[in-house]
Amino acid sequence: MESVRLQNEVARRDIEQLHSDIAYQHDIKKKQQNAIFQLKGDQRSREKEVEDQKLRLQVLEREERQLQDRIRILNENIDQRTFTLEKTSAKLDGTLRENEQVRGTINALEYQVQELVRSNGQATELQKRLYRQKDQEVIKNQDLDKGVRITDQNIKDLELHIEGLNRDLEGMRYSNEALVERNYDLR
């Protein structure tokens, strides 16, 4: 935008210089025409000077037209560049706003990722703790199973022992009854 402004200033200075050159050339033209009328010299030299002045005047008029065209083109370029610059500036402003929105979204997403990582870490810790607890319970269950099997074996052994004692008791009852009967018979 600054470069366009500088170009505009340079173009305006050129235009002012061209106007001053044109004014200066007009002054020269007038002085030369006055000199022609004042000169009373040779007719041929005067005609030649008049022709030269006419040619010079035509060149100057052509240059003036070219300069006027150049001024018009430069003004159109300035207007077009100013419009393009304003349009680009508006796009840039919109892009900067979108960039800020994207940065805000990125920051929010980064925060969510951090929260998820922390939550995932907590979940992982909980999962590890539960696995340790499960392993301890499996070991405890295995120990309890061993204890139950040992107790079952002890119960079976005691049942067998009780059965043996019951048989012995039955046998003793039998023998006691026989002894009681014999004793009764003896009496």
C-alpha cells in the first residue's frame, strides 16, 4: 500500500513537471513567435524559422497529447491499483480473522487432547490397578481352592475314619450285647 502511495506521488510529481514543462514550452513558443514578428531580416530565414517553430509546435502538441494520455492512463492505473489494494486488504483481514479462529480451535483441541491424555492415563492406571487386584484375587482363589481341596480330603479322611469307628462301634455293640446276654445268662 505504501509502494502504491509512493508511485502515486511520483506520478503526480511527473504530472506537475510535465505541466510546468508544457507551460515553459508555451512560454518559449510565445517568445519565439514574438521574435519572429520582431525580426525584419531575411524572408527566407523567417519562413524557415516559422516552419521550424510550426514543426516544434506540432511536436510539442503531440507530446502534450501523449503526456495527457499518459496522465489519464496513470490515473486509471492508480484507481485500479487502489481498488485491487482495498480488495486484497479486505481479503487479508478476512484471512487473518479466519487464522485467529483456527488458532482458537487448535488451542481448544490441544486442551481436549491433553485432557484425554490425562484421562487415558488415569484409565490406564485404574486398569493396571484392576489387573493387579484381579491377579491377587486369582492367587487368593487358587489358595482357597487348595484349602478347599485339602479340607475336602480331610473331610473324606474323617468320614472314612468315622465309618471305621462306626463299624468298630457297631462291632463293639454287637459284642457288648453278646456280653450282656451272656452276663444275663450267667445270672
